Amino acid sequence: MSGKSALPSTPCVEHTQKSSPRYARCTRNGRQVALHVAVWEEAHGPKPDGWHVDHLCFNPRCIRLDHLEAVPAIENVRRQRNVKLDTATVAKIRAEYAALPRAAVRVRKGARLALAQKYHIDPRWLHKIVTEEAWRG
């Protein structure tokens, strides 16, 4: 179950819940859980205590089963911190962000999410990188 798999080659299947831009919620066995966790548990049974269901695709809206993997909490954190950016990559991210379409909000959100996925960064960090809250210079 652990041991980082390669990025999935199949497309993501995103939840359509309007109330949550990231992790959709549902009720499972009388408790509120993230929808991606419920999908994984439906296929594999309850996840072990202290484990997280990780998105191999880096897309928090994805609920595609083959993009999900249960891992110990420490592995989930380790994977997040393994993403290393260098100055050249940050420059590429900023340039690609600047070139994103200025179209409708929905199109722009999708383009931002795709850019974050491409560089394996949390979408929340994309804004921080572009506005120089993170990675100044």
C-alpha cells in the first residue's frame, strides 16, 4: 500500500460538489468523511487508524480509485515535503501562470489546477508562489 507509485496515466475523475472546491464530504456509517476516503474505503474496507488516503495525481478533487492510495500519515506528509522547487522551476511556474487565459472564472480555475498538478504542488501554494509570498526573487 505504501511506496509512491508513478503519476497515474489515466485522467482524473473530479467530484462535482459545489459546496467544496477541494475535498468533497459525504456521510458514511453515520460520520462525515472526505469523499475520496469513502470511495477508497468502499473498495478496500476501512483504512487503518492513523493512515491517510493520498491522491497520487496531486488533485484533491479527484475521486478516481486508481488515483488513491492509503498510506501512513507520516508517508503522506513526507510525500508533500518531497516536492522540491528550484529557482528555474519557480520561474517557469510564474511564466506559465502569467500566460493563463483571462477567460471565464471556471476556465481559469481549471487551468490553475492543471498548472499546480503539472508541477506537483498544492493549488494553494500556486497563489503563494505567483504572488511571491513564497519563493521571493
